[in-house]
Amino acid sequence: MNWAQHKILVTGGASFIGSHLVQALVGRGAFVRVVDNLSSGKLSNLAHELSAGAIEFIEGDLREQEVARHAVEGMEYVFHLAADHGGRGYLETHQAACAGNLALDGLVFLACREAGVEKVVYASSGCVYPNFRQKHPKELVYLKEDMVGPPYDADNIYGYAKLMGELTLQIYSQAREMKAVSCRYFTAYGERCKEDHAIMAMIARAFVRQDPFEMWGTGEQIRNWTYVADIVQGTILAAEKINDGRGINLGTMERTRVIEAAQEVQRYMGYSPQIERLPNMPTGPYNRVADNTLAKHLLGWEPQVRFLEGLHRTIDWYVANHQRNEIATGLESLLNER
Ligand SMILES: NC(=O)c1ccc[n+]([C@@H]2O[C@H](COP(=O)([O-])OP(=O)(O)OC[C@H]3O[C@@H](n4cnc5c(N)ncnc54)[C@H](O)[C@@H]3O)[C@@H](O)[C@H]2O)c1
């Protein structure tokens, strides 16, 4: 598809993933509007596009109906990434805040429907998958799209809100009111990701020389960390190729234990103190890895960046762009807030 001159809204475009997506769409020649309330996103993430006058930026809270209506006006495609979202500590301890996503998503989708937006591309999550499928780290489980169905058992209210967002879009799409696709992102990481997400927390801990080096959970949790450039590429392909409102996994099938990731962070950063495991801290499911067969088949998408390569790039970026004293002073809040 040729994106040149198409009118695109990216909600939450000042975020980690959102800013990479904006950059990719601008690079394809699209007209991009960003609406963000900067509650966790940062204008500095869009510094290049803003100073070049390459995007329109509107600061506003999309939970206000008028803001949502104004945001989608004249837009052909809406990439909806705005969400009250954070890392594992935030999701589990700020449930009331995350519940606001039910209203946020509902208002944005309604505004899109009323304005005749052609397609909505939704930033969904691996958190829609049932917890009961993800309990045992020794099982070789890969989460497949059709495992989301009754009995639902999503990951906290955050996961249920993403699930309701997906179901709303499926209904709109089946009723031929608008085209839609839900991209189920799995544990994204990369440049601009913040310390409340596990990989960045490990990097920050090594950066400030934390001793002992804390690790939430037993370390046996399995994740499929997926590099942000791959997430963005998959999202754009999904926008081009899927119309029927279905959910599709965007995640690698590489299985990495949290303890292995922590050890590699320590090795690469040349700092290897004792690791203190904290099983009572928020950990999330013990076995979360996507099956990405459907994305291969429908989108021709496959992750290009192996975990070790993406991790090393991310560490290099982090070290070059942060001040040790500032991170050390604010570490506790960086790990727990958004
Ligand atoms: N990072 C991940 O691993 C991951 C995994 C699955 C899904 N997602 C989803 O991807 C999207 C982007 O996440 P992210 O990790 O890049 O960063 P993020 O969670 O910081 O992004 C959310 C963005 O939305 C903005 N926002 C929040 N509430 C808003 C409101 N009411 N009105 C306007 N803007 C608002 C924030 O300021 C921020 O820029 C989110 O929808 C998130 O749920 C992320």
C-alpha cells in the first residue's frame, strides 16, 4: 500500500511504541496527526518530527468525548495506542486507573464510527490471553489467536479492557461499520522504552550498580521480548492487510527466561553482583510466548531482530542517553510508576 498523503491519526503517538510508529508512517509519506495527553508519553520522543514540522500534534485527553471527536475528524486510518498502561508493577497496583481504558477505547471507537473512519488499528496485548494457559514455565505453550474465547481469563482489568476493545471492533467490523484489526503486542522493548518494563528495569539496575541486583519473581518466568521495530513493521502490515476485525499476534517465538535475560544484561554491561530473587513482587504469568504463525501467513511478517541483538542495541541506547545520578535518585518511582 502507498501511504503517501493518507490522513492518519496515531493516538498515544508520544509513547515508546507510538513514536516509532509515527516515525515509520511519516517516513512513508503519510500525513500524521498525534493526539496524546502526555500522561506517560513524552514530547521529546517526537522531537525530530515536531521540529521538522512533519506532524500535527494535539495535546488532549481522549476520555473527553469532544477531544475524541475532534481527534478523528478528517482521518482515514486511526492507530489507537493511547492507554493507561505501564509495566507489570503498574498494571497490578493501579487497576482503577487501568479501568479507565474501557471508557477511553469505547469513546475513541465510537468517534471513529460516527466520523466514518475507514479503519481502526488497535494496540491490543498478549494480556487478552487466559491466565490459566500461562501458568507453568516448563510447558511448551505458544499462545494462538483462537485461545482467546470463553472462558475468558484475561490479565487484570488492563487485559479485560483490551479484550473488550477487541470485541467492540469485531462487532463494528462484522456490522460493516468500519474495518479493523487488533494487534496483540507481546512484551515490546527497545529504544525509548521506560524502566517500568522488565528489560529496562534490569538495564537501569545495572546502570546504577544496584547491589544486590533485584529481580521480580523467581526468574523462571518465560517471555518473548519483541523488538520495537518489528512491532511497528507488523502493525503497519496489519493495517494494510487485515480488515475483518480479528486479533493477530505480533510477538517472537523466542523463549527467554527472566534470569537468563538478567544475566545477559549484567554480562554485557560488565557488572555482575549477586541477583536477589523477589517472588512476592508483581511478576505476571510464568509462561507467555506467542505463536506467530498467523502473522507469517496473513502478513508475511516475521521478527527480524533476535533478542540478543535487540537487547544489546537497547543497552547501548540507554547508556548513551541517561545520566547515572538521575536514574539512581528516581529508581523506585521509575520502576513502579509509568
Ligand atoms: N509496551 C508493551 O510491551 C506493550 C504490550 C502490549 C500492548 N501495548 C500497548 O501499546 C500501546 C503503547 O504502549 P507503550 O508501551 O508504547 O507506551 P505507553 O503505555 O506509555 O503509551 C500510552 C500512550 O497513551 C497516552 N495516553 C494515555 N492516556 C491517554 C488519554 N486518556 N488521552 C490521550 N492520550 C493518552 C500516554 O501519554 C502514552 O503516550 C498501549 O496501548 C499499550 O497498552 C504495549
